[in-house]
Amino acid sequence: MRLPLLMDLYELTMAAAYHRCGMEEKTAVFDLSYPTNPFGWGCAIFAGLEPALEHLESLRFGQEELDYLASIALFDEAFLGWLGSMRFTGSVVSVPEGEVIAAGEPLLSVRGPFAEVQIVETALLNIINYQTLVATKAARIVRAAGGKPVVEFGARRAPGPDGAMSATRAAFIGGARVTSHLGGGKAFGIPVAGTQAHSFVTAFDSELAAFRAYADTYPDDCVLLVDTYDTLGSGVPNAITVAAELKRSGHALAGIRLDSGDTASLSAQARRMLDAAGLQQVRIFASDELDEVAIVAIRDAGGAVDAWGVGTRLVTAAGAHGGALGGVYKLVELDGKPRIKLSAKKSTIPGGKSLFRVSGAGGQAMMDVIALESERPKAGDVVCELATGVSTTIPEGARVEPLRQEVMIAGRRTREAPALASCADRALGSLSRFAPEILDLRHPAQYPVLLSAALHALREKMKDRHAETGT
Amino acid sequence: MRLPLLMDLYELTMAAAYHRCGMEEKTAVFDLSYPTNPFGWGCAIFAGLEPALEHLESLRFGQEELDYLASIALFDEAFLGWLGSMRFTGSVVSVPEGEVIAAGEPLLSVRGPFAEVQIVETALLNIINYQTLVATKAARIVRAAGGKPVVEFGARRAPGPDGAMSATRAAFIGGARVTSHLGGGKAFGIPVAGTQAHSFVTAFDSELAAFRAYADTYPDDCVLLVDTYDTLGSGVPNAITVAAELKRSGHALAGIRLDSGDTASLSAQARRMLDAAGLQQVRIFASDELDEVAIVAIRDAGGAVDAWGVGTRLVTAAGAHGGALGGVYKLVELDGKPRIKLSAKKSTIPGGKSLFRVSGAGGQAMMDVIALESERPKAGDVVCELATGVSTTIPEGARVEPLRQEVMIAGRRTREAPALASCADRALGSLSRFAPEILDLRHPAQYPVLLSAALHALREKMKDRHAETGT
């Protein structure tokens, strides 16, 4: 899918003004970051990089787009000519997909001719904002599930057809390793799963007839939806009947699904009924407006759930501080000179940068450090808190490693796209190195992000200069 | 964009079971409805129909999809053969796009061969859920803006590339008649607008130099972003300087944009400064995490805003009872016999249906009535409340008109796709016939939806039958 016009008009009006001023080829650096960790968590999971790089690599404006832009009557022929022959030739340094990240970090930095790197703002934000948000929500849900599988069920509530694709991809990176969505399953090689809908059960003259028809078609992959009429009164008993019939013919019922009512109590009672019938191996799936909060509540209340189907609240990233990541893309350097924006309470961090993770002897993540591009922070260095400027030091004995890699040079990716499973594995591995306090689902501590002393000094100097001159 | 696999696996496992049971050709009717009006409003705006119909019309499974489905190892060759030659041949009766709708109504009914109408569930819900939600949010925001233009700015926070397209389309139907998103502007013929970003301002050696460069490029379409450094201390004064320069060269500054801080107070002060400089015609645009709640608050606090740019909270449908519409697609009739689902608190409404709007003499919408397909309700008829069954009558002298039309017969649309502007006009006109109490943004009354006495009786009879037999 080629969507060159996934951009806001102002990107082109700005680029045209740069072009008119002869500034379009000046080398600029933009940082992509977000201001607050979503869902009030202590960190987040980075996702969406590869589709974003694909967009950059394939970006070009055909005659159709140029004709449309000419019709807006804002652009002169010289600029439209530039646009027609434009290819993205910038470079990108980025955190890898699946990595744990935190608010304020430059997740990716884009360097290249000013007009080129300006006009990709909306596309990069669009792709990365949503996928990072969903991957993070998925990671929280997977954590709540405590080792039981999480199946992504969200296609019907995802925002549009491509929203469903993005959601399935990002949820997988965050740890939902199975999906009900065939489009995502096919595109990304994700295992697919599914049972039946209430419409199937109501299509037959009785619930038992419906269960038998399904079991007959899928004797070894049969999960029965037991809440169409009366979960404990008819659904579970009918499932037990069919399980016995399957057993007699050498098969085994795979599971039942609960999709309404008090999941904690219903699952516990269904478990007892199944066990009493000698059906210990039959698994109980739960769905119905689940997310990390609901799953924790059901587990705390003694629910007996073996797998969780999560849809709406995953793909809409529902919950406090959810809904949107709020990522921004800010100019930090132009023509070798650092740039700053001061408005409201927040100022940007000027200058080209590098980003490091500081780990303890056991590999545990301790803090991330944002530094000048030329710096290589090490144990013992002074670093300053992002918000307050209060200084501390990188602990002695700590390992300091770069968190970002150069993933695109001169408009071409530097490596094959990593397999999606390796991104999901990275998320799992990276999360295992974060302290439980950071990952607490209710009252997490914020993972610390600090500035090198030199970067902090640059920022303060630029703030002061603007304050003095009044710009 | 062809996405035949925008479906959940269970739709195909069910269809394959129908196929195995010889039920795939039985005529089925599914209703699409949603349980609760979004954002706690008294009604909603229907959107997404035309893309949904396009999906149905173009649905087919090519060799690539069939090979993928074969790899899942759940489907036999006979079913895959059926799928390979399958075309959607069903009929659709629907509310027109842009119409005001309410919770519980069958917005569209799909009738056709059981397996065909079953497998389009996820696609229909995916497309209609999101667009209806965004159109409704837009209508609320436009109402809050009280006649001032609302510009959709959400592409960067929309859920994925196609999410941005869906959002722009739906927001337009809901009343945001301008967008910053070029892809949506081109695809749907929506006027586009945009100013500049902070990166533009920080790219120059001073704010004034940036403003001059922009004004020089767009002397008649120049809106200046005034909050990069100090809104009232430098931004507005510099804009006034540039406005004076433009005036001397025979042009006029179009506006300024505020994107941070206390919008109410800043806009009022900026207005006074502009007016004092004789710049009464310069408009003030506001953006920054706006939605209907924020806009009402800014207006109540004396803000002087001439146009509103709304992004994140519009395209993510943020707010209480937002995020997802919760639409469902339920089997209501099979082989001429009504079907019902009873689980949890909610039972479906069985049977093929019709839907009517009851209006007073002045055209004001009074209630909607869901009836049996064969019925034609009229003034004086008894109707029953959806939730309680309490009966009332259709007022004497009221007009009763069908709210739905047949939009697809045998898999082909019955008419040209309506122009998007006519859908937006329909929303505007329809909303004007709804009482202010229904449209109140904070404490609305719920628009009444009732069942005909005959449909109510059918539903109760089917509930009782299931209760007696225990299915």
C-alpha cells in the first residue's frame, strides 16, 4: 500500500518555503519522542519501525499526486518539480522494534536534507504512535495474564482495515502471540485461532445440535462457546456431553469459551463441572471486554482461565493515559547548529544525540542516558534528571551500551527487516531486565531517563540565550 | 485496497461447518447494531456504509489467500473450492450515511446465503464501528464550536495509514469540513488547510525571520504559529509586525495559531493586541488536545477563537464511553425462522425487521420504532420500550417514515455512491431535527427507540420458549 499523501498540508507548505529560501538541502536532524509513558506505566514497548522505514524507502510523488497538489494552488512549479523527483535520501538511527523505551527518549533520529525530513513527519508519527501504543498495551495484558496465552481478537473493533493489520502486528510484538485476524496472520506469519460466534449456536435447533455439528467438523480443534443461552445451565453441560462423545470416537474437546457474565465465578464453576466429568484437559477461554485490569481482577477473584481473548480494549489502547501515544517529531539541529523550542511548559532537547542504556552487573536496566552525538558516557559520569536537572552519577561497575542503531543510510535500509518473532522475543527479553516496580500494572515507578552533563548544559545555555534576547 | 482476509478465523470455521452440514445456502439475516450511544450522548451519526458496501462488492479469495487458508489445515478441499468461487450475493438494507441513529437500532441488515453473510461480519464491524464513532465525535465537537469551523488535524495520531483515511472521511461526515490530511483531501475532495510547525519557526535565526519567510511565500494564505518561544511576548508582536508589512505590500495576514498554554486567556489577549493594531480581520486558530469538552471550557472562559483544529481526541474518539462503538452483528433469522441470543443481561431482537422514524408536525424527531419486516407502523399504534417493555403509543398526527433503504441487491449496489458532502449535509439536517436535550453535550436525554407490539411479543415469546425448554 503506497500512501505518499499520508502527510499534513503544512509539511508541504513548509517545504515549499524552505525551497523558496534555498534551505531545502540544508542538513537537518529531527527526533521522534513521546512525552508521557502510556497507561501510566513506567515504560513502553517500541513498535512500528519497519513499516515506517518501508514508507520512507518507497516515498515518491506520482503524476496523480502532483496534479492534486497543483490543484491546491499554493505551490509553484519549481517546488512541484522538486517534489516530483524527490526520493528520501536521509538516514535514520533508531531503537530496535520490541525494545523497552521510556518517555522523553529520542526513539529515532532522522537526518537528511531539510525539506525531505520535514515532510515525513506525519507518516512516521502515524505509524509509530499507534503501534507503540498497542504493543505496550499488549505487554501489560500479557503481564496480567501471568504466563497464560493471550489471543488478539480485535479486528472488528480496530480502527479501519489497515488499523486491524497494525494492531495485530503490534500486539504480537507486545506478546499476544496468536491472533484471530486472518489478514494479520497471513501477512506476518502469526498463528491464528478462533472458535465460533453466537450466530453459529443460534443457527441450529438446539445448542447441543450446534455443538455436535462443530465438533463433527473439527474433532481435534473444537472450542465451544457456552454462553449463548445459559452458561452453567445448558452451555457447560452440553459441552460435557459433546466432550464425552468426542472421547468415545478417539478425539478430545479442546476447550470452552466464556464471553459474558461474571468470568471469575463462571470459570471457576465451569472448571469444577469439567473436572467432575473427568475433563481436566479441556481448557477454558475467556473473552468479553478484557484488558489488564479486568484480567487481574478475574485472577484475584479466583477465576480459572487458561487463555485470554483480548480485543476492543487492546486495539483501541483503552484505559487511563491510553488512546494515543502523543508522539512528537521535533527539529533539533539544522546546518550543524542545535535548535530548541521553548513553548508552554515543555522545551525540546536540542542537538543531534545518542542514547544509552545503563545496566547493572546482573543485566538489570538501571537508567537510560541521552547524550550528545559525540559522547560515550561511562560509569562515574555525571548525568542530570530530564525534568529537574538534578544531577547524579552513572553507578560504578555499570555497563553503558548504545540503545540505537543506524537502520537507514541515504534512504536505504541497512539490513533485512528482522523477523517479527525476533521483535517479540526482544520485548520479552528486554522486559525481563526491568525491575518489577517499573512494570507494576497499578502503581509503577517511572524508569529513569537522564541527560549527560554536556547535553544538559547545552539545553540550559540555549534556554538562557532565548530568555535574554527575547528571540 | 483489497483486504479479503479482514476477517476472524472463526467466520471461516463456522462457514466450513455450515458447508459440511449443507446449510451454507440457507437464507440468513444478520443485524448490525450497537448497545450504547458513544460518549454518553443521546444519539450518534452513522458512517462507514459506502466503504463497507465496496468491501462486499469486491470480496473474493484469490489463489494466494486460498493457499494461506489451506496452510492452516482446518479446511477441506470442498470448502476451499466454495470459497474460491464465492462472490457476495446478499442484499443490504441500511440507514443512509450521515443519518442520526441510536443505540439498539438495526443500522443495517444483511440477507443472503448463510455462509456468505456470516463471513463478512468482521469487515462490516471494523469499517462501520470506527467511522460511526469518529463521525459522532466530530458532530459533538462541531456542536461545541457553535458555528466556528472545525479542522481535522488528526492524521499523525490516527491509528495507522488507513486509520487516517477513515478518520478524515468520518470526521467530514460529522461536520469537520476541512482537513490537514492531504491523503484524505485528495481521496474525498475535502478542502485542506495547514499552517506551519514549530520546526519551521526554530529553523530560522529568529521568529521574525521565520514569519517573514512564510509570509513571503504565502502572502495571501499566511497563518503564523505564535507559541514557539513566548506567545504574547514575541509571537503575537512579531505576527503584528509581519501583518503590517503584508498590508504595505497589498496583502493581509490570514491568521495566527495558538498551540499551547491557556487558550482562553491567550486568545483573548491576542485578540486585544491584534485589534489594537487595526488587525480585526486576522483570525485566531486554536489547537492542542482539543475536543468538545475543552472547546466548551475555552468558550465559557471568554476565549476568542475563530477556528478550531482538532486532532488526537477526534481520531481516537477519546472521552468517557469513547474509544470503541461496540457494534455487534447478530443472526436474527435463518431459513425464514427468527433466531435469538439470550446470554448475559442482553438478548438480541429476533427476526427480520424494519426501522422507522416518527416525527412531529414541525419535523422534529420524536422516536424511532423497530418493527417486523412486514409491518408499517402508524400514529396511534402501541409500541414498547426496548429495555423495559413498557408500552406507549405513537402520537396522533405524527409522521412515520422508513429510516432504511435497500442499498445492495444480489451483491450489487443499487445506486451510485452518494457524494460525501451530501452525507455531511444529511447529518447537519438530521441533527437540526433533534431536540436540544438529546444533543446536550454533558447531560443528554437518550433518544427513544421502541419496538412494535408485534416485535416485542415475538421477542418475549422466544425468550419464554428458551426459558421453558432450557434449549
